[in-house]
Amino acid sequence: MQDGLRIDFDVRLVTIDECGDCVAVFINDFLTSTSHSSPDLCINALFLCDLVYSVCISHSTLDGSSVEMRAIAIGLLHLCLFWFYLCCVFDNVALGRRDMIRAIRACKTAAEERAVVRKECASIRASISENDQDYMHRNLAKLMFIHMLGYPTHFGQMECLKLIASPGFPEKRIGYLGLMLLLDERQEVLMLVTNSIKQDLNHTNQYIVGLALCALGNICSAEMAHDLAPEVERLLQFRDPNIRKKAALCTIRIIKKVPDLAENFINAAAALLKEKHHGVLITGAQLCTDMCKVSTEAHEHFRKKCLDGVVKLLRDLANSPYAPEYDISGITDPLLHIRLLRLLHVLGQGDADASDTMNDVATKTETNKNAGNAILYECVATIMNIEDNGGLRVLAVNILGRFLSSRDNNIRYVALNMLMKAISLDSQAVQRHRATILECVKDPDASIRKRALELVYLLVNESNAKPLTKELVDYLEVSDPEFKGDLTAKICSIVEKFSPEKLWYIDQMVKVLSEAGNYVKDEVWHALIVVITNAPNLHGYTVRALYKAVQNQETLVRVAVWCIGEYGEMLVGNAGMLDVEDPITVTEAEAVDLVETAIKCHTSDLTTQAMCLVALLKLSSRYPSCAKRINDIVLHQKGSLVLELQQRAIEFNSIIGKHGKIRSALVERMPVLDEATYSGRRAGSVPAVVSTSLGTQPKMSNGVAKPTSAPLVDLLDLSSDDVQAPSSSGGDFLHDLLGVDLSPASIGTNNKAPKNGTDALLDLLSVGAPTAQSSSSMLDMLSSEQDNKSCFKFFNDGLLDGFGTSSSVPETSGPSYPSVVAFESGSLKVTFNFSKEPGNPQTTTIEAQFVNKSPDIYSSFVFQAAVPKFLQLHLEPASGSTLPASGNGSITQKLKVSNSQHGKKSLVMRVRINYKAKDKDVLEDGQISNFPHGL
């Protein structure tokens, strides 16, 4: 019926009876159909509507019985429309591929799209269940579109295999396309198609062979590579160049999956380099390049047999005349140029002929076209790897220098990338283009700026550090805010690494802090303070330079306030003047004004305000005339909402108002900090716990040698006249910190022992009469205060580095902990012994001892452990791998555990033990949670 309705005819020759027969056949098809969504029924319903109406109207015009015929026509038309309604409205019609795509694109929400896809998938499943061969290829095409949208299409995978097994080319084409899209090499169903692909590779139709090669090149697995490698090797010598090209691409996939098969393709791949067809040459060059990477035998064969041919081919290509079929922007086949250059990159290292060819290509290629630039870039990359001749590398660097002058951002970016690689080979040649590279640092493009800055950093050495730093600092003034962070970090690194003298270092750092102080990391200004303390002849110059340069830059304010607190008298008295500076007049009140402005500034953070309070405490001793004003400023902070500032204000107010005798000793200058130790600490080359080695001990004011291993005494430079006896008591700690004696009897040499140290401490902090527990509680308060003062982290972590531990507190072996049986089973016992290094309570060293209780010897013994995230575990090698039987010996192994939540969380560990007993693998595991308290 379908074919009869789809031909053209004259409706006047169709009788009413024939029309009724058509309607009857349609109704019979509809009622007997297993699925009312058949496309034939839908098409027939539409066409029958038009047929019935046309026939009835035609006959009503011929015989004049218009009323009866029109009634019949309308009745039949309603009947047909009713069946069409049943087919269409109730989701029984599958849309065509174009209609489906149109409907999906018209969806305004994701829910609408899912509904359309769900209907189409249901229709396709129904068609698959009916084994509808006529529309199988159309359903698979729709499935591929649905797959590209991200919806699951696994139910259509077997349809791909059926289409591939079909004899016709159109079905195979859709089947292979679906195979490449819907399946990948990890799916087991792919094994079912291996035989079909093998048959198609041997097919007489070259187009079907091409389909099989394309599919194999995309989804080939290791198993398929083993099975189909002989067919692909044979096709590398096929008569048609397109098949040879596809076979070469398929071979690349095969050798990547199974590198051992590369030896089978060596001769066939070498033959491809002698082809005249450019497409085959390109794929052959890529195949040889990849084979060299996976097989040393192939690399040696191509180097001996094919290198001269590749050089000749590249030279002929560079000198070839105009060829319209291969011409791109006036250059003959640049893609083949690049493939041959990459092959030469692998084969031509140290070959003179290859170097000459590079010269020909580099000098005869036009640079005003993008294709020519691509060839030149690849030529430069090859030069950097094949020849040690300096002249040729200079030519390559000059080409990159021309690239830097290009207006194309992409060309400049790749040139900067290549120059970063070239600088390790010939830095002098790259140095010639330093000015151009510096201009790239100022480029509007962010990626070019960043890459150029990295290249400039690599170009800096002792001879050009000053001019390059000047250029970068000048550009820092006008650079974009988002670029200042990277630029500042590079400048600071250059200044620190290549500084010829401390004066230049300080000048450059002051400029950087003035222009981009808010972008400077804490380590930078910490290092600057260390350098300042190590330059006593520059103290006056530095404090004056910072006073003149200070502005609203947080880091600059910190350094300036610190220097004014330390060297305030040199600022006012113009002490330590250098020939290069002009004298300035600064009064004590103006210096205090600067610190007061900084502490009251709303942008100042906790660290800055805390440093301002310390500076004011020191200035109260250096500027006696401003002591009352300073005390008022400090008193203002007693109402601060920040507990740290409030506490310090109360303490400093007490020192200024009530303890003038010890104030001068408390606020003496910072000692000279060990610059080398601090630098090593930043680089991670020295541990956090400093050594206790003693050097020459500095003399105190009374001539008594001051122990250099007392960091707190050195930090505050207390001029106590009392000789400190070695002791580990808390009283001596306070003696070191505050210069008071808490011992029952003082061992003084010149001065009388002061009053009871506990009274002095309580008087200092303005608290009541001492009690029996006041001393210990006060020590606990000070200890917890030290732990919570985050704003002085720099002084605790940075400036104390390099000093030894206090000689008044002798080193001990650390606390002792009892051994525990960590794990015990019927045949194995594990015991843990614990120890800690002095001064490092977070780290615990565990010595595990394993004892075999069974009569069998355990071999291949392996102990494993795992800990939570707040712990860090390091296992050292075990003392052996064989555990003697019956406890006649043991194996020991050390573990180091660092607890970042020390004091808050206890250790916990999960262990696993593997060994062999009677040639059988045994696995035992368990959890250890009975660690001693305090670890």
C-alpha cells in the first residue's frame, strides 16, 4: 500500500470504491500493527487524508451529487484524521533526524530537552526491539547526536555491530561512525567487532577498507593491535595512496598501544619516506617520529638509512618552485615542512648535513606569513637540539628576536617560551635582545607580561642586575595592580640574590615598599630588617630614608616604625650621615607624630598597631621630653577591643609610669641578627631548633661575659649586673626575660641582690600581694600569652633564628614514656618504644619491635601504617625482612610521627603487617589507640 500511495496519479481516475478500499487497508494495517508508532502508518494516514478529500471533491464535481459526495468526503476525512490523531498525539510517531535536532534546539529548558530525548530514545528502543532494518541507520544517526549531548546511549551499541556486519557501504559507514563515537577501547563489547574489522581490511572495496582503518586508528586496543597488525602492515604497501596514509595513521595507534610491535613496521615505515604523495609523506614522517620514541632499534635504523633522504627531501621542499596544489600563502606545503623538521629533530642531532639544511630553511623562508613563521619556529626548535655550532644558534635566537617585534601576540608568546629554553644553551645570544624583552614586560597582554618577566629574571646576573632592576622598578610605578604582585616578587628576589652592597639593597627595597608595599610578602620585609641590623653604618641613613618615604603602604609603615623605634635618636640628631644624602630636620615630636598616625590609621592591622606600641615604648626612653605624650597614646589603647593591644597597652603603661629604672634596659636596641642563619632558615636549610654552639661571648656593661645562648636576654639586651647561674627553674626564665632575680639567693658580683623576684613581677604588672600559687599561675599566664600572640609571629619565628638556646636551661633528653604493646595476635607481638627530641614536642620517634611467637619462620616481612590528616608519618627501613621463629630474634623499625594538633588530639594509627609463613601470604591488620598521653 505504501508504494502505491506514493506515486503520482490523477485523482479523477480513482473511484469512491477504490478510495474506500484504501481506507480499509489502512485500518487493517493499523489494527494488526504491533506498534502504532510505525512511520509507514503515520505517512499513510497523512496521505490518505489528502487522497480521500481530493477524490470525493472531484467526484462531487463530475456527477453533480455535491451534497452526498461532500458528506462522504468529510466523513472519510474525519476518520483518517482520527487515526492520525491516535498516531501523533499519543507519542507514537518518531521524529526524523532533522526534526529531532530542530525540536531539541527549540527547547527553552533542560527539562524540555530531556523530555524530547526521552521520547526519541523510547521510539528508538521500540524500533530496535522490532528489528526494523530499514530505519536502523537513521536510528543510529539520531543516537550519535543524543550521545554528543551527553545522554546515555549504551542500548544502541549492538546496532553498531549489526550495521558493520551489513554488506552495504552506507550501512557500514554509519556503523563505523557509531562505533567510534559510542564505544571506546575499554568496553568488552569491542572484542565482538574484531572479526568484522579484519574482514573489512581484506575487502575488495577500498572505501570499506578505509572505513575499517579509520575505526581501528581511533579505538584500537592492545588485543586488537596484536590481532590486526599483519593486515595493517600489508596495507602500508597498498596501491592507493589514501589507504597507505590511513594505514600509517592506524600504525601510530598500534605502536602506542603495543610498542613491541614497532619492529614489524620499520621497513614499511622507511618506504613511506620515499613517496611522492604529500599526504603519505606527512603520515610517514609522523609514524617514523613516533617509532623513534618507542623503539631504539627503529631510531638507529632510521638514523642510518633515512637521515640523508630526509635532509634531501627537506632541502628540495625549501627550494621547490610554486605548486598550486600544495601552496599555502606562497609556501609549498608548510605542514610537510614541519613534520620533516620534527623528524629531523629526533634523527639529526650532531649531523652536519642537517645543520646546513636548517640554515637553508631558516634563510629562505618568508617571515611575513603565518605559515612561514610556523616553519621558522619549528626550525629554531630543531636547531636547539641538533647542533652545537654557536653560529647556527645565534641565527635561531635572532629569528626569535624578530618574532618579539611582531604585532601578533601569539608569535611573541611562543618566542618568549623558546628563548627561555635557549638561555641555558647560549645566554649571550639571548642577552643581545634584552631591551626587546624588557619592552615585552610592559606589554598590554597579561600572558606576555608574565612570560617576559620570567625571562628577564633568568637573564639577570651580577653585571646587569642594577640596570635591569632600575627598569623593573621604574615600570612598577605604572604597572597594573593585578601585575604588581608578580613584578614585586621578582624584583625582591633579584635584589636579594644579586645585591652588590647593602646600601643599594636598602635603597631598592625602600623604592619597592614605597610603590607596592601592600604586595610584598612578609618574608621580604623580615629579611630587610635583618639586613638593616647587620649594617650599623647605615642605621641613620636607613631611618631617614624610611621617614622621608613613608606613606600609606602597610609593609613600608611596619619597617619605618620598627626603625624609628630602634634608631629614633639617630633620626633626630642626623647621626651617621652619608655623603650621598642631604641633611633633614626632624624633631622628636614629629617622629612621635608619625608613629601615632600609623597606630590610629583605620587601615592598620593588628601587627602594625602592635609594632607601633613597641616603638612608642622604646621612644619613651629615647625621647624623654615626649614621655608623657607617648604614655597618653599608649593609654588610649587600653580601651581597644583587641585583647592583644589592650594587654600590651596596660603593660607598657605600667613600664613607662612606674618602672623607669628598668625601662632603659628593656628598650635597648635589637642585637645584630645572624643574616646567614636567617637566610638559611628561609631556604629551609637549617632546622627550626637552633644549635647551642658557642662563639665569642659579648661583654655586658659590668664586664661580665653575657651568655650568647640566651635568646631572650640577647633580644632585649638587658644590662643586668647579676651573673646568671645555670638552672632550669621558671624563676631563672623570668630572670632572663625581665632582669629580675627569683632565686632565694642571688650570686651578684657588683650589685646588691634586688628584692624578691615575685614581688618585682607583681609590682611590674600592678597586681596584688603575692601568694603561694601566684608565681606558677603567672608563669602559666605568660606561657599562654606567648602562644596566642600571633601579631609578633615574625619576632618569635624570624628574628630569634640564629641564637642559641638559653644556657640557663640545660638540655635534657626529653620526657620519657612507657612502652606499650601496640599489637598482639596468636603468632605476632608488636611493641612500641617512644622518645622525643628536646625542643620539638610535636614530633615523636617510635621504635617498633616485632617478635614472632610461632615455631615457623616469617619471610618477606613488611610493616605498613596509616594516620589521620592531622598527623604526618615517616617510616624508616626495617632492620630486616625475615623474622626468626619462637622469639629467638626480632625486627626493629623506626617511625617518626608529627602531631599538628599536639596537646589537643592524641595519636592514633592503623597498621597492616604482611609476611609469608610456610610459603603462604599472611595479612594481619588492626588499629592502635593506646598511645601514652602527651604524644
